[in-house]
Amino acid sequence: MKISIDKISKQFGNFQALSSVDLEVKSGELLALLGPSGSGKTTLLRIIAGLESPDENGVIRFGDEDVTYRSAKDRGVGFVFQQYALFRHMTVFENIAFGLRVRPSHSRPSRGEIKDRVFKLLKLVQLSGLEHRYPSQLSGGQRQRVALARALAVEPKVLLLDEPFGALDAKVRKELRRWLRELHSEIHVTSIFVTHDQEEALELADRVVIMNAGRIEQIGTPEEVYDNPANSFVYKFLGSVNTLTAKVNQGDANIGGVTFPTGLTDLNEPEGVAFIRPHEFSVSKTTNGKPALETKLLHIQPVGAVIRLEVTRKDNEEILDVELSREQYRTIDPEIGDTLFLTPQRLQVYPPDFSI
């Protein structure tokens, strides 16, 4: 089921939650709405679901059908909330069957059909054998799977998930992300999920929609938005980044008197900002004849498989963050106070006023 969103706006009092948003969701894809708090992602999801109405002039279509002002129950949407919203007094079986049992009599499946569908879903979400338990007897991850099975029971045209793993701990979130990716590959229902977790969006989604202040900043595959950010907001939002003042002439960036190629020969910025991610530095105790920023090592912090270094530039005392693998770190073997030379392996330059 393709979803077309044309010029959707929404204002709450003096707050403009959405400003003329255009978006097309491909049939069968898993799309992430990613952005900071207040960016409009949940409002957009609720408008797609029919839980909020857009302001005038905007249109939402499911396939070729205009559903802009159709009620939520008539849109064929399955909705999964962050807080599960399970009925505590009902068993797992009854929670999943609920949407089928409350259908009008003319469209309600028989008791046997409901039972068959629930047991198929229990197997699909890997909860077979737990049908007689109550929500209080389940883990957080199991409860979220029940919520998803309940949404799928009514065979929705579209599946919408609002921060589906937000209430879970990191280990369970990772397990459920992998599981949801596999599940979606099996059922292929058009799905949209809201998250503020960059890793979650990049790991799960076919495409990522990055939102800010009620507008869409960029749409693309996880690789496209991470490797080729449309602007400095996207660059900053998708992970840690160092920002350095630069002057650019014919694609060469001059940072603190040291010139580095950007790979963009037609780029000229008298004043710009160079963006470099912490893992995109080549680090050495000697210059090796390469252009490099001279720095002093202030702090060493092991974080799992990564070693984080905090260094200060010798020319202006600006602090930079650097990430090394443990193997790289052992090869260099730095100590606090050492002079380290940093060569950007990749940098991107934006005009100073390009930050949105």
C-alpha cells in the first residue's frame, strides 16, 4: 500500500508542528521518521493514522484513495504505541484477538478463525505457548511483541509504530530491532516508525526521513543520509561530529594554516565550517609528510570496542574528539600529554550560515 502525503500542515495554538510536508512512502517499505523532540515526527504519524486532523489544503492518500478526513477505524491501520497499551485483565490470547472480536458481526471472523489467526501470530512473534499469560507475567520485550501481534491481527494495510522500543533497555531494544527487521521481510506490510534514536533508524529502515522544526530535511537510504548529509543539521544529528572553521579555495580546505583536499574542486568558501566525524581521522605520533593538525592528548576513554581520545589543537586550544579501534590504539600506543597529528580521511564543508 503506497502512502502519498501532500502539503500537510498542523498548528497547535502558536506552535507550528508541521509545515507543508510532502512525502511518498513506497508500498511494502519500512520507513523511519527520525528527528529531535518537537520536530513533528509523531504529529505526522498520528495524522497518517487518523488520530489527528491536518490543517486545511493538505491531502493524504492510501494508494489512490483520499483518506485525509477518514476516521482512524476506517483506514485499515495498525498502531503500536511505546507503552504497549495492553489490557491488563486480558490474557495474551485475548489481547491479540481483541480487534477481531469487536468487529461488526458481518465482518467478524468465526471463533475458530480467530483462534487460528491468533496462534499463527503467536508463532510469528515467537510467543507460542504464552497465550494464557497476562501482561504482568511478561517481560517488556514480550509485551511489545504482543502489542505488535495485536496490531497485525486485523490485517492492516499500513503498520504505524510510535517509538516502539523506547521503554526498553538497550539489550532488548537491539534484539527487537533485529527481530522486527526479519518480521518485516516476511510480512511486507507498508510500515512507518517514529524514533529519535539514530542507530535504530539506520539499522532498521529501508529509507530514513529526517525531520526538524516541522519540515523534512532529507530523505534517503541509511547510507545516503549518513554518507551524504544534505546540510549541517543532518550531519550533526546523525552522530558525533567535530566542527572546525575553514577557508575553502578550489576544493582545498585551510584549517589552522594546514590545507586539506575536500574532493570538491569547484567549492569556494571564504569562511566555512568543516565537519569531521571522530572516526574519520588518521592518527599518528609523527607527521609522516602528510598535512595534519597538531594536537595534544588530554584524555583516553575505552568504550567497548572503541577507544575515545580527547585532544586539544596546538594552534587554538580547540578540543576535538577522536575514535580509534583497539587495534589502532595499540599500534599508536599514545599516553596523556603526547603530541598527536590528525589527518582527516574525509571532511565536508558547509557555509557558516548553512546550519538549519
